Amino acid sequence: VQLVESGGGSVQAGGSLRLSCEYSGYRYIGSCMGWFRQAPGKEREGVAAIRRYSGTTFYDDDSVKGRFTISQDNAKTTLYLQMNSLKPEDTAMYFCAAGTPGALIACTRRQEIDFDYWGQGTQVTVS
């Protein structure tokens, strides 16, 4: 299984970025794909997730709902995170992750323990 993120960069507050995550080895991953982020000195947190087969999406309501949109391509091999109205507090390394097979709560609780495979991360800086 491989996950490769791209699309990070530096942007001014109020701007937008679209992150992409191309992944392979889908036969070995669970039904949930997620986006996490980790700011300096903070723990990694789940910001959004999607169930691969139904397309049902989940968000961290407090921090990103209404501004971020998670989606996937029709082939279900690329994950996206559209980020609008970016704020300085969105500055972090962003990671995509593939859920553990059988972890039915992976998408609803979005905790690291429920995700087996991770990308290398892409940096987002908002000033």
C-alpha cells in the first residue's frame, strides 16, 4: 500500500488549496480514507474522512466543517481535500491515511489507531 500526498503550499488567509492523495493497494485497506493534520507541538488530529464505497463524509465540526471538503475520484484511487477560507490555525503537515480493514468506526471517530497506512505528508502554511 502506498499513499502519496501533493498540493500543499503557502497561502494567505482566506485563500484555498486542494490536496491530493494517490494511493495503491486498495485491496488491503479498509473502507475508510481520512485526512489528518499535525501542527508543530500538537498531536495529530483527524479533520475529515470518507467511506470509499458509499461516499459518506465526516468532518471535525469545530475546526473545518463548512470550509473543507473531502472527496474521491470515481476510480477510488485518489483522495482529495479542498480547503477554502483558510486560517493561520490551519497551518500544519497534512497526511492522508487508509483505514484498518474491519475498523467500522474509523470514519466516525477519526483516530490514528484506526488507520494502518500513511502518506509522507504535505505542508500547508497559512499566513
